[in-house]
Amino acid sequence: MSVMSLSALPSAASAYAAYASISSSFMLLKTTYHQIVPYEVHDYLISAVSRIFKKQATEENSSFILIIEKLDEYEYPNGLFESFEIYMADRATSVTNCLKILQTSMKSKHLTTKIAREETLTEFYQGIEITCKFLFRDNKAEEKNNPRVLSDDDPRVLSRGKQWFELSFEKIHKDIVVNSYIPFVMEEAEALQNSKKDLLIHSCNGAGGPWSPTILEHSSTFETLAMEPAAKKALMDDLDLFVKRREYFKRVGRAWKRGYLLYGPPGTGKSSLVAAVANYLKFDIYDLQLSNVNSDFMLRNVLMGIKNRSVLVIEDIDCSIALPDRSIPANSARPKQDPKITLSGLLNFIDGMWSSCGDERIIIFTTNHKDRLDPALLRPGRMDMHIHMSYLTMNGFKTLASTYLEINHQHWRFREIEELLGSVEATPAEVAEELMRTCDADACLRGLVNFLKDKKRKRTIVESGEDASPGAETTDGDDTTPGVELIPKAKKIKTNGLQDVFCHK
């Protein structure tokens, strides 16, 4: 036997001695327990301990069910049910052989699919198995035996066909399902709905009634907009930044909204720019005519009906609301006014306490005369970016030529048109009208040149002080039209404090 083996003997002997001591102590305790504790109590203690462990194991592995009904107890639609309806219809495509398909309106460009019958779908979320059942119960048979039957014109008749979802999973995962899985489904459903929905434009009569929607068929986009490329890019970058900053606005305590002012002469594309913004962001438009609103209280009720992810448009803001006349000195007598709504009432919703009642909103004001607006409206937080929509430039004309005439090359008349646009002021609407007169591109450009030359001739006559011929034809949008002021020529992008984007010559 080696020296190492001999040296290991004391350690083995010590371990054996310790084991013998523990065994002896355990046997002594067991003997004492049986001698002291009566046999009747033995079974009770063993049964109680078994029940404790069995209950804990059962609770950990038991199934938990969440019910998501279509209507709440007041017969109002449940938004969470709508989210699961959209989400499950998309997931069910691969596992079911029956779905409902419908067109929400005759003008709708998209088809909607819904689950057609009771279905059971199972998916895994973060390793958790979640079973979702779509269930339906027809209450008509029950109503035949019930003397309190709802009439056909009762709005609660929707509850006759009760629909609901049942989510089942292991109880220990309840917090994850409620706090993580359900918000995930809501976000996915919103993304699916936004990708397939038809854009709507809403109007309101101002009498406190609901908004009336119709499908927005305006096809204006930033690609077809006759606007300076630098101004166009500045606006698109600002919109992109806005939609990505949900958490930022929440962190700094600001309402998630952005305000724009479009100002300039009529016919310069303000309405087309509004449609382009809506088509770019996939936001619905809410067109509000302030002249139809009778009071500040009614204005608040109307604005509270606007949904998230929307563009609120208030056109001709200087004509729609009683703004203070800044040309009259403060100490002089002012004419008495009886406005339907006040500037403070509007500002309270745009930038006051009520501005936080809604998320991801674009507010666009339009005016032909920026100088008539009160400074309280113009400051950042209310009108964050000021965009000057003015007369057509050569870059804007090339966009119109590509859109209306499909001319994507340098036409021989472009040089002459550029010289004329540099000496006269023509709006995009006027030029677009000339480009739509015929399908012959050369004929359209020839007519446009004659149109611009005629505007130049009229301008020369006015500047020289000569009287135009009695039967001379006038052109809408000319600089002699009352109410349209001449805009100083400029070609720059200016950003400081109040962000002004100049897109005119």
C-alpha cells in the first residue's frame, strides 16, 4: 500500500464516523417522534403537508381564461375585441378553410376578412402556449321563449348574436399575457388595419353631431406635388421624425402632435399638400369649418371626436375665427364683436389642457394672409413649421410636366417657359389647367407659352399705367386680383425658432 493510500485512511474514517453520527441522531428523533406524537395525529400531519404541496402544484399548472366580449355591459363596442378580430383573422388564414370576406363600401379599395365560425387557434408567445377561441351564440332562439323580446329597431338588437374570444393559458403566465401579449396583439392589429384601410375624410356640421366620413380619393403625393424639392424634403423629414417619437413626447411631457401653417396666394397647392401629407402618413383627414361651430363648448366636443393618427385641417383660419385686429391701437375703441368661438377656446384645445386628449395628430392651418394672424397662433407648439406656398418655379413645372404630360426629359420649350416663369407669377393650378387642355404634349406646351406671354403683357400694361382694352380678358390668380399680395422673390430654406420653409421663387 502506497503512502498516499495510507494517508487517505483517516479522512475516510472521519467521513464514516460523521455519517454514523447523523444516522444515529435521525433514528433517535424518529423514535422520539413516534413515542411522543399519537398515531392519530400522524395521518393528519401527513395529509395536511400533502394538500399544501398538491395545491401549490395545481395552482401553478392550472388553466386560466380571459373573456373578451364584443360589447360591454352598456352595449358599446369593445375595442379590444376588434383588435383580436383583426389579429386572429390574419393568423387564421393558414389554419382554417373558412373566412368571411367583405367590402366595407362600394368605393373601398381593400377587402376585409373576418372569422366566419367558431375557431380555435393556438400560438406561442415568449414560450407560453396561448389558445384563443372565437365563440358565437345566437340569442334569437332564446328570445322566442322570452316575453321581453327586443324590437327590431332597438339598438341593443346587436347583442342578439353574442360574440367573444376566450384566451386560455397557464395561470402562472397571467401577468405576461395581460401586460405584454395583449398590448402586442393591439399593436399588430393596428398595423394590419393601417396597412389595408381606406383613407377617410371626415366632415362635421358643427352642431355637436358625429363626424361624417367618406373615402378620400385625392391622389396627391409628394412625388406629384409642384413644390421646391428642398422644401418638400424638409417637410417629409419633419413628418418622419414626428411619427417616430412617441416615447420622446411622453418622456418630455408634451402632447404627441405637430402643427403646420400653409400660407400663400390661392391656387398654390395648399389643399394638395394636405392630401399629400395624409397619403404619406396614412392618416385620416378631419376637415373642420370653424364658421359652423356655435360656441367654445361645442368646439371642444367636436374636436374630442377626432381619432388618433389623423390630420385636422382648419382652412382660412383668418376668415373662420374672430381674431383681434392688430392694426387698431390697444388704447383705442374697438368695434364690438359677438364671435361664435374665441381664439382662447381654440388655443385651449391646440396647446392647452385639452391638447393631451389624443395622440399622433397633425394640425394644419391654411391662410392667404399670414400677417393677419395673431402672434399667439404662430408660436412654436401651435404652428411648429410655417410653409410658404407661392407661385410656380421651374422645378415645380417639371414635376407638373412629368405628371400631366409624362415628359421626363428636357423639352425644347422648357427654356422659354423658364424665362417666362421668371418674369410672371403663375400658380400651379393655372399651369395645370393649361396642361390638361389636350392630350398632345406639344400643343399643351404651346398653349402654356401663349398663356404666360399674355400674363406678361397684362403685367406690363398695369406697371406702365396704361388702361387695358375694355374687352380684355382677365385671368384668375393674376397679381392684379384684389386680395392677393405680391410675394418677395426668394429661394432659400430658412430654419430658426419658427421654422419657415420658402418654396417660391
